[in-house]
Amino acid sequence: MALEIERKFLVTGDGWRTAAHKIVPMAQGYLNDLKAMDTGAMKASVRVRIQGDEACLNLKSRELGHTRQEFDYAIPVDDARALLALSVGGLVDKRRHYVTHEGHLWEVDEFLGENAGLVVAEIELGSADEAFAKPDWAGTEVTDRPRYYNLALATRPFNQWSDGEKTGQGG
């Protein structure tokens, strides 16, 4: 079984930009919606993603917090385009910036389109209690806030959030 152990933070400032060693454009959509997950009708999100010139189908279990089951399968880009046309909710467009900080790889997602203005950094860890150095540009931790999950952003994008939500206040 594949496990993802991930922590997520809001990004403050632009200090991460010059440290990025790779940038990959991504477009993703979901074949199920947030309501199906919230009601328990489905226990995993089903995502299609095109990243650069590659594509994958991803299944991720619905658990709040930093640890979830995750399965990735490479698929042809043409198949991914066809599946994206079937997705529910909106597409999530972003640029992923890869930044190494004190021995850990950080993925900084700069969202575009309806989610423009949101920038989130994620770090994947080998264990839930693994120590890591938090960069200056990694602000408030939002790992346990479902509205920052990409599935939620496809359903209710950042441009629909209240000012309080946009500044990291509230649930």
C-alpha cells in the first residue's frame, strides 16, 4: 500500500522563487466531487493530471490530516485530455515550483485561473514525526484544512472565498 505523508503551508512572500530549480505546469480535474467524498458515497478522490508532457490517474483516500493512501498510474496524455473533459467541478491549473530546502524537497504550487492568488507549499515526509526545517516563506500550516485540498479547489475555487478565508482565518 502506498502512503503519502504530506504537510501543507500557505506561502508568504516570493523568497522561494529564486530557489526553484524546476517549474512544471499542471492541469488537473476530478472524476468525483467533494460532495461524494463528504457524504461518504466515495472514500477516495479520483484525479486526472497532466504535468508537462506526462499524465497520470491518481486515487487518494479521504482522510483529514497528513497521512493518506495514494496510488498513481501513468496514462497517455491523450487519454488524460479525454478524462479531463469528463471531470466534475472546475479544472485546477497551477505551476509547481520544486525547491530544495535543507535536505527536503518542497513543492510550491502557484495556482492560476479561478484559484489565482493562492500559493501553497507542500513537503512529503518519510514518517509523520520526521523533522524538517521550515523555510521563512512557509507560513501558516493548513494541512488539516480541507478547503486547501485540490479537490475542494476544483469545487469552490479561491476566487469564491471570503477575505477571511483568503488570509488563512477560519476552517
